[in-house]
Amino acid sequence: MNAIVSLRRQLHANPELAGHESETARTLVDFFRPLLPDEIIGGLGGHGLAITFSGQAPGPAILLRCELDALPIQETNDVSHRSRFDGVSHKCGHDGHMAILAAVGAALAKRRPARGRVILLFQPAEETGEGAAGVMRDSRFAEMRPDFCFALHNLPGYPLGEVILRAGTFACGSRGMCVRLTGKTAHAAQPESGISPAGAMCRIIDGLAGLQAGGSGETAFVTIAGARLGEKAFGTAPGHAAIWATLRAEKDETMRELVTLSERIVHEAAADAGITGSIEYEDVFPATVNALDAVEIVRASAAPLPVREMERPFRWSEDFGRFARVAPSALFGIGAGETVPDLHNPDYDFPDDLISIAAELYMRIIVRACESRGTSPEEKR
């Protein structure tokens, strides 16, 4: 485990943003190559990496997924493994998630699964919502044909090692909405000769902030992330404006409703003001919806760890939800400690003690999933 901790700290010290994880992937290949896995697939959906360990007998294909990318956050920790790069750091624990799968790989190298295959997927670009989609578009992913997909996320604020479960929606879907309003500039002394988007901008912000969608008690809302009107030019009345908002919902169908309502607010306000309004979307995450049978495998594998059943989905988003389209999937949380800094805080650091706890849990999940009635690769053909 000392080697795994060293790997985690090496990854932590050398973080890379989404879409730029080439050195991270190379570090992982260097770690896995001496373990002699059955297959190493690089460049998957970008800088993604898939490592396969096969059993002697046919059986289900079990995919375990972690993330490669770091965040654009300046680290404030004064530790020997602190980030070497200004403004970039692992503040979501992806370095720890990679170390956990590395520990699983080291264990599988010593003892292959009795049947089936285990695919360790190191996915790029999770933080932008582009990574899972990129991996799934890669023709080589279709050839993997997983029967189950599992992933975990460390969660500060919960006891170390506690397993957090929920069937159905585990994490909300979200998308960034970019609104651009275009009117006509004018001299500040003659604003009536132009068409200012100021009124429409205020109307849109008020409308989006008050939107409601979905059923009673369902998580669905819009957060205004930012806005800009014109430029700092005191002689000019503005002719353009921009609004950035995050749409969030626990069901994909509710997200579609939220999108429709939001777009109606934008277009009606723009039309009434005599200006044009355009909309683009970024950072699109579907809701992460856990399959009951996959959750049951995690629940049955959790002992001796404590288990917490969540009544409500988490409001944050994760692009792991896309894997539910190809196989029964489950994303679960694992406590990182009750008094540690929160995710995305500048002083957060993944707890090394969690690596062995989570890796052992994954090994139990692999055994139980391989004993399930999943379709074997041969039967799929």
C-alpha cells in the first residue's frame, strides 16, 4: 500500500485539467505495465485508459470507473505533495479515486477474478461533463460490453469508510445555460437612439431564479451563476448582455421541462424588448440514476463498513450517469471523514487511509458481481 500512497501523492502533485490528462495517463500506464494486465487501452475518448484483468472462466464484465482530471483551483495546503502547478489541483479527490483503482489492479494482478472480466476505466474530463460521452463514442468502448458499471466518490462530512447508497437518482443532472442578448448601442447622452438589453436581462434573471418544474418536492431549480451588461464605457449605453445560469434537476425528463421553460423566458423577454436572444449549453450532465440490482450488489458487499441510505439525491452532478445507458450501474459515496475540508475547497486533500478501505470494498463488489447472473461476453456474441 505504500507504493499506492506514493502514486496518489505523485498524481496529486502533478494535476492536469480536463482534456489535458496525458501525463496522468502515462503515469498510470507506467504503474500498470509491470502488473501484466490482459489489456491496456490508451487514448480512450481523449486521454482515457482502460485496464482489463480476465478470469479463467467466462462470466460478467465488471467495469469500475474513476476520473483523471483536476480542477482550476489554487491549492493552499503546505504539504510535500502539494500541486506543482499554480491554479490547478486535485480538489475533488480524483487522485484518490485513481489510487483506489490502482490498488484494485495490484490485487487483481496477484489473483485474477474467478470468472468474467474486470475493466478498470480511468475516464478523462469528468469535471466538464465531456469525458464519459467521449469514452462511449469510442468504438473500442463498445467492444468492452460491460454487464455492470460501478463508481464511487469520496464524500467529506461523513465518517471515514461509511458507504452512502441510493437506488434511483443518486446525483442530479445539470447544465450550464449561456444566454446572449443583442440590442443596439447608443451614446449615453442619447440612450433612446439605441436598444438596451438591460430590462430584458433583469426580467430573464428574475424569471429563471423563480422557475419551478417537476413534481412536488422534486429537486429542480435554476441558479444564476453570473451576468454582464455592456462594458465599462461611461459614454455608451449598452447594446449587449450575457447571463450564465445552471439548470439542475433530479430527473432527465424534468430537466427537459426546465430547459423548455427557461428558453421560453429568454425568447419572450428578448422579443418584447425588440432584441435578439441566443442560447448555448455547456457542462451538460445527465442525472445519475442507479439501477436497483447494482445497488444491491454494493449493499451486500459493504459489510463490515457502515451503510447510510440517502432519502434525497445529491444536488451535485456527475457524468457517470451516462454509463447507465449501457449497463446496470451504481455510483455510491464513501465517507472521507467528518471534519475534513469539503470538496473543491482549496485546502482539501484526499485521505490516504481511505484507499485500502475502498479498494477492499471494490474487491468484494467484484466477487459478488461476478457471481451474479450477468451475461458473459461469449453469450453476447
